[in-house]
Amino acid sequence: MTERVITLKNFFEEARAGRLTAIKCGHCGELAIPPKEFCPGCQQRAWSAVPLSGMGTVVSFTIIRVPPRGAPAPAPYAVAVVKLDEGVSLLGRVVDIPFEALKAGLPVRFRPLVAEHQTGIGFGPA
Amino acid sequence: MRRVAVIGVGVTRFGKHDLTSAELFAQAARDAIIDADISPSAIQALYYGNVTGGEGEHQLHLGPLAATLLGLPTIPTTRFENACATSHAAFRHAVTEIASGSSDVVMVGGGERVLNVPTEAATEYFAYCSDASFEQPAGLTFPGVFALIARAHMDKYGTTEEQMAHVAVKNHRHGALNPKAQFQNEITLETVLKSAYVADPLKLFDCCPFTDGGAAIILAGEEVVRARKRAVWVLGTQAATDTMFMHEKRDLSRVPATERAAAGAYRQAGLGPADVDVVELHDCFTIAEIVATEGLGFFEPGTGGFAAEKGWTSLGGKLPVNPSGGLKAKGHPIGATGAAQIAEIATQLRREAGPRQADGASIGLVHTLGGNAATVLVSLFGRD
């Protein structure tokens, strides 16, 4: 058994369709995004894919005012680390939430940010 | 294992140059050879650091190029890339080569050139040091990475933007004493606090600049060190890694790789934080200095901002941090930074730092962080 339960490509194909997926260790219960070969917690290899609700709360955030070349949106835009309700975290761009409303603990909901060749992780109002 | 010493150091002026990164390194390497008072032919290997040569200069295979421009085209050489910790990582491997007995004299260094490209291009290249699946598509920049850390530290401990500003003011005050620093001007708290946000809560003056520069150090095994009085001994050197994904870091207010690398280096050296007299650490952003002073064990978690505000980390304070001006004022040519930090600590321990000399500097520590806090190296140095 050497195939991955889920690859980065699968993860983003699912995300593009609005579905977030984590992998869960069948040995210690650790949830992870993205997939890895061995569980960082217990070093076992007993992953299965589990669907996530997409609901979570902001852990930390920033407002990018000096963007890189090829930025996904005109600056300023917000980026946040979000702890999902299932306990695993994910980083994404925040959309449709005023900057002033951003704070740790703010409830948000996953949404895919679909560009032509790439799917980005986004979070909007819960 | 054999003891290993730093026997020569060289650093270019930091700032804008019309020289390639490999030329910048070669100039610093020349100065290191003169400083060590050895023949160039004594050098048996080059451990070379550069990060953005492929992107900004369309140049890879940089180790042989650097050796060729130095005039030592036949020594074995390897190019290292560990984001901003690049040449400190190269240093650790060079120490191992000498300690193992494979070589007696090895050069470590780096060169970086980024001021030849527009800021948005340099920002893009640096962002390649964060993850390309989640972080780059979200538009996360390096100031953004440390802004996430800053926000978490502020929320958890009440650290303020003013406390962060104190780090910038202090490092500019030190940089004004360093003739090779990119910024040799003092600034006020107001200058920092009124500067524009780059990635909230970090403002322009919380951020180190883009920098061109080169640095080199020469290492030697104990039996071949001739000028023992000037030798600066490597007492410990450790690397640590943490998850590459910002979203997997369990506590954004801390850098676990700093804590683990420091613990290993202290153990190797048989020393603790209280033994350290002078520090060069990775202040790519003001919050990075605050978090590093906590992770290295100098101050309790959450009190690094208070220590900065009280002046404890200033020259003349309890523990001088970044007497060179740090990345903030001296500048940050990323592939050369680790070697430049080690060069500064060697200079401090030899008591040759002139107006920026830390009093009673006998034990020095160097801390270099790479990328999104995924790589950290910590090394300790001392004199006989």
C-alpha cells in the first residue's frame, strides 16, 4: 500500500468544488492538511480522508498592503490563519469581511477562490 | 571531535552595489583571507550561500562561480539555500567537515543581490521561501508571515506596536556606529510609529530592507590555528526545523525551531543563556527580535517587548543584541546574512568592534532564522 489517500492535486480539486478535506490518522486521531506520508504525531501510516465543514475561527491575520508581483488580488487584502471547527488549521485570503471587523476568534466560512489555473483557499463571513 | 575556530572574517559594505552576488562574496572573501593572514591556497573547500541568484541574476551553479571569481577555481564547493538562514546552515556543515578531519581550513560565505530588480519582484522571490500551495496563492508576503506572528504575540501577551518600534530605534542607533551598515542614521519612535503599514501590524520601519552584500569567514581545525590569540572558537552549533506551513504552527507567538536549536547549542557548549555576553540575532522584523530574545532564553515568553522598551538589549544594557545594527539597520543580503552575523560576533569577541564594541564580550551567540520560521540555526562562540 504505497498510494496516497489524497494528494495536493486532489485536495485543491475538491476545494475548487467547495469541499475541504483533511486526512485523519487512524492510529492517534491527528488531523492534517496537507497530506504527508507519515503522521508527524505518531509516525504511523494509517490515513483516511475526512470531510470538513469549512467553518472555523480566525487565529491571527494581517492586511497585506505591499503585495508581491502576481498577487492574487489588488492590495490591500487580508490573509488569516483559521482554526477549523474540527481542530485543524488552514491559511487563506479573507474576502467580504471589512478589515475593521477582523479579530482573533471571528467566525468565518471556507470558500474557494477560483482563478484560471489555480484554486486559492478563501474565508468569508460565517 | 576537533575544536574549530573562526580565524578570519570579511564583510562588504551593505546596501546598493553594481556588482554581482558572486563578486560581492569574492570581495568579502578576499578581506577574510587578508584578515586571517593565510595564503589563499590554504583554503580546501568553499561552503557558499545564495538564495535568489536563479531568479534575480539568472545564475545557478553559484559555488564554482564564487570560487572562480575568488581565484580558487579548483576547490570543491557546494551552494546552500536555506532561505535567510542560508550561510549559517553552510557554516554548520563546514564546521562538521573540519571537526571530522576531512579538511583543515574551509571558507564559508555568501553573496546576495536584489536591488537590481524592482521591489515587487524581490518581494515575489522572497515569498518563494514560503509555501507555494497555500501561502503564495493567498498572497502572503514575508512581512505578512511576521505580521501573523506579531498579531498572535500582541493578542497573547499584550505586546505593543510601540515596544516593537523600540527594537527598530535601538538597531538604527547601533547601525549608526557601523561604517558598513546600509542605514547609518538614528531614527525616533515617532518615525517608526508614523511609517506606513506594510502588513498590519508591521510598518515600514519594523521591516529590514532589501540589501546587496557579501560576507565570508574562514574556519580552521585546532592544530592548524597559528594566531591563537585572535582565534574565536566554535563552542556549539545546532540547526532545527519546524513545519513549513504557517497554518500548522501550534502557537504563532513562538518559534519552536529557535527554542530547539538554542537548547542543542547550549547543551553542546555546556553553557546557558545567562553566560552569553553579546548576541547577533535575526531581526528581519522587529517582532522577530522580540520573539527570538524569548526563544533563546534571555527573557521569559511574553516579556521580550518589555525588555526592548527598557533598553536591556541596547549597547550598554544588560545584554547587547545586534550591536552591528542587525538586519534592520546593517541590512539583510539574505544569502550572506548568517556569515555576516558570525563575522560580527567574531569581531566583538576579539574586541575589535570600535564604537559599537559590547563591554566584556567573551561569549557570543548567533541566531539566524530562515523563511516562514521553518529553519533556525544557533551557534555559540568564545575565546581561549
